[in-house]
Amino acid sequence: MTLLPKRFPKRMILPSLLLAALILIPFAAPLITGADPVKIAVRDRLAAPSLSHWLGQDEFGRDRLARVLYGGQVSLTVAFVATSIACIVGTLFGLIGAYFRGPFEFMTTRLADVVLCFPPILLALLVVTLFGPGAGTLVAVLSVLYFPSFARIAFSEALRVSALDFVEASRALGTSSWRIVLRTVLPNIAGPVSVQYSLTAAAAITIESGLSFLGLGVVPPAPSWGQMIRGARQFMNQDPLGIIIPCAALVLTIYAINFFCDRLRDTLDPKGASARGKDETSRPLSLAERPAEEAGDVVAAIHNLKLEVPRPGSPITLINDLSLTLRANQCTALVGESGSGKSLSSLALMGLLPGGIRQAGGTLRLRRKSGEMIDLGTQSPRALEDIRGNDVAMIFQEPMTALNPIHKVGAQMVEALLAHEPMSAAAARTRAIALLERVGINEAARRFDGYPHEMSGGMRQRVMIAMALTCAPRLLIADEPTTALDVTIQAEIIELLQSLRQDQAQGLSLLFISHNLGIVADIADRVAVMYSGQVVEEGPASEVLRDPHHPYTRALLDSMPSSHEGLHSTRGDRLPAISGTPPLPDARPSGCAFRDRCPMALAACAETEPALFPHSDGTRSVRCLRAPEAPALPQAAEDAA
């Protein structure tokens, strides 16, 4: 036991030793016995066990021990080679079909359906009859027979895993598609695939033995377990040992394979192991002195962005006429109700729009570290992989689903570093631990080697922030990073983001997405309020929150159960709710999208869609006919009010 690696899971020792023994013993046959498995001795047929023949002799006087060992070589080789080929081909097909979709999905599912239409044993009999018996034929037919099972399982599991946040987070770090498929998605489906491998290997051994029993498998006189059972069945009453030995070999081998793969499935899920430590509370960070803002240093600019979902007839507009400027050393908050388009706008800025959504208009421009201003809409997928995580990074809302549960925290951080910067593994580890310390993780070196589920929600969110900062991006997008945390941890995360923004030498620009205006008042320099896919008000946070000009902004502030200093409020003792619900993208009313819920709506609000009216000092703008920035309304409209 002392020779085993220290990190080798204890629960895998017994199944590994058992499986290794049952696999290695047949291939060590020349060392165990010197008998020839095909040598006939008619005089000694059905002889009992002796010192020279430990398991006796069969109906032709051949040494039974030699035959069961050499027969195991054939059965195991055919089963494992065929199963491995089926597993590799089928899993690869399933992964490609689930992740890349389109024609890959069609080819994977239809090809699997075609093969599965044939009963396994009948298809094997047909192929062996046509091409003749033999180990090579059996490997080929079993590989074709079983790869659809792996393809279907890999496809369904990869489809589920690909929709989780940690896969999207890996894409946001600029990881290549093939690396995500092989390093992120594949390990998360290894459990079901390993179980299927054990079932398939067992079935392959059984089918090989069955075909050999029928005389269509291994060609005599070469030994196999199926042939041994076939020969011994005629003499069951006289010599029961002859049929017990190959049957016992089959049972033990199948049990060892299933035992090993079941334990492997459990080991691949780190949550199944007992926790090595309890969650700890992260230490708070102190705010540094705020640096002066570099006026005019634009890090990213969104201009008249329009996002659509294509459909027969007319497309559905999700985001319309969105313009936003993000500057260095500045935090811009994007606020609004759920479904207003906040997260979708940030995904567009990351180049991570879902496949069914297209950019129908506008520009998305980003300043790279080199100072070059690029249009994200014109970049190739390979170029976007280099940009994501390096020039722009994202912190997702739920850290438990954004972090890969089966990989250690350090491995995920190092992966992001190595994807963009050539460095040794030791240097990457040193930098990752330094980042963990910077974001306030206690015992950073120990946490580097821990799993996400071993940390509290606040610590996981700090890890996500550290991962986003691994390559020192110019733009950091925080998509509701405090939603799932309690108020104490929320304050620590906000304080951390503030201090990180102020410490960045290059001038970090922070896009903070939230629906909590109290938090926005603490962190934001500018605020953009979104409603139904449009910015309805934008300006300095202190002015917008103290003196809102759009009825929707005012309604959001009035509905807040907060007495935060600097927030405008016109409510009394009761919290007023915003009547109605936001309109669906394909059912927006004419004119102003908010008019059906607005207590100040005019007749003119239904006629034309208001533009963003800029303030005279150029610091803020509002999309409302009632706003002070709006031109004077006709007298008829004023009378209608």
C-alpha cells in the first residue's frame, strides 16, 4: 500500500487491484503454466485436477488451466478493444453533435438511430456469417454495434452540460472550442460514459462468448471461454468442473469491470467524497484612495446596437438602439427589471450571443491592451477567443454553476492563464495564488488545491473575480455578482470590486449589471436604465438616482425598500409597485414601450417612439416626452395630459 501514490483515491484501490489481477493473469499465462492449450491427450480426457494439471483436462485431454488463461486473452482483447473503439468514436460523435449542433447533431443522432434499429445479436450473426469468424471480425462488428450507445449518452449529457454557466464562463475566458469540449464538457460526462463502458465491455464479453459457443466466434482450436462452455456442456453430469471454470471466469471478469467503473464514476464526482474542511468567511478588504478619472479614455463603445431573433415574416427585436460608452477607471451600472436586456447586452459585448440571436445593426467596439480599437462584430471566432479573458472578462451571477465542479479551483485559474500567456505551470500557479490573495481569499495556497463546493458563496464569487482578472483585462463585466449572497458578503464583494478598479494601472472599466439600485448607488459612476431592450435614461449615478427624469426610473426608485442616502423617493409609508408587466419582445406597444404602465403617459406616447433626448450639458439623456430634455410638446398633447 505504501507504494501507491499519495493522492490515489482509497476507494479505488480494491476495484483497481481486482480488475488488474483479472486482466494481467491471463496475459501472464506462460509464467503460470507451461502447458500447450491446444495439445490433445485423448488418453487423459476429462482427467481430474492433479499437480501437473491444476484444473484437470477437458474432453480432448487439453490442459484446462492453459485454455482458460489463453482463452481469457482472446475474450478480454476482443471485448476491451471493441469497447474502447466504440467508446472513443461514440463519445466524440456525441460531444461534437451536442456542442456544435447543426449538421453535426443530425449526423450523430440519425447514424445512431440507424444502427440501433438492428437487434445486436442478429447483426453480429449476420456480419460474422458474411465475413467469416475470427477475432478481427468480432472487434469490427462489436465496435459498430456499440458506438451508438456511447454517442447517445454522450450527446444527451453534453447537451445538458453545455447549457451550464461554467461552460459559458470558460468561453468568456477565451478558451478554444475544442479545449472546452475535451477539458470542460468531457470530464463532466465521464461518469455516465464510464458506467456505459462497463456495461458495454460486459456485453461484449458475453456476445463474444456466445458467438464462440455457436461456432461463429474464435476459430478452433484457438481457445476461448465460449468454446470451453460449448465443449463442456455435453459432459456436465460427468465433469461439472469443466463448465464451472469458464462460467466463473466470465462472472468474475464482468463483476470486476462493473465494480471498477462504478467506483470510478463516484470518484470522478468530488462531491461524493467527504469534505476536508468547512467553509470559512473571507476577510474584508479596505478601500484605497480613488484615482482621478482619465476623461476621454474610452475602453468600449456600443453604438445603436440592434439584436434580433430571425423568424419567418418579421424578426423579433430584442435589443434596439442601445448606445453606451464605457471609460477607464469608471464603473457604469446597467439596471432594470429581469428581461430588460441587461445580460444579453453584456453577452454581445463578450461576443457570446446565443446561436439563435443575430446582430442586425450597430457596432460593438473594444479597445485592446495594445490601444487598438476593434469592432467585435467583424472578428473571427478564433480572434474572439484571444480577446475574451485577455481584453474583456466577465463575472457571472451564480459562482457555483459558473465554476467547473469536477476541477480544482487552481486548475481552472491556470487554464485561463495558459490560454493567453506562455508561461510554465509553476509560474501560472504562483500568479493564480497571488490573485487569490489579492481578492481576499484566506489560505490561498490551500484553496488553490480545493474544489468549488468546499467554499462558501462569497469565496466562490471571489474566485470568479480572480479568474476574470488573471490576464488583467481592460473591461470587466459583472453580471449581478451579488444576487445570491447575503448583505454582509454583498458589501464585501462591492468593496472588493471598488478596490480592484482603483488598483488597476491600465485603468479598468467596470460594467456592473444589477437590479438593486442601493448597490448601484455605492459603486457606480454612471447609470444606464434599461427597459424592454432600450436604454431609457443614462447619466451620472448621483444625478440619475437623486433626480430621475424618466417615469420608469422614478418607479424603480419608489419601489425600493431602502433609505439609502442619495436615492430619490416620493413614497409614503407603503411601497408602490409598478403596475403591469414588461411587454414581450414580439408584443411591444406602439410608441413608448413603457406607456401602458406609465401613470404620466400622453396620447403622443402611443404615436411615435421617443428618441434619447440629450441634456444641454451633455452629461445625461432620457427617452421620454415628459423629460426636461424633451422638446416642447404640441399644445394638443399638453391638453390631453
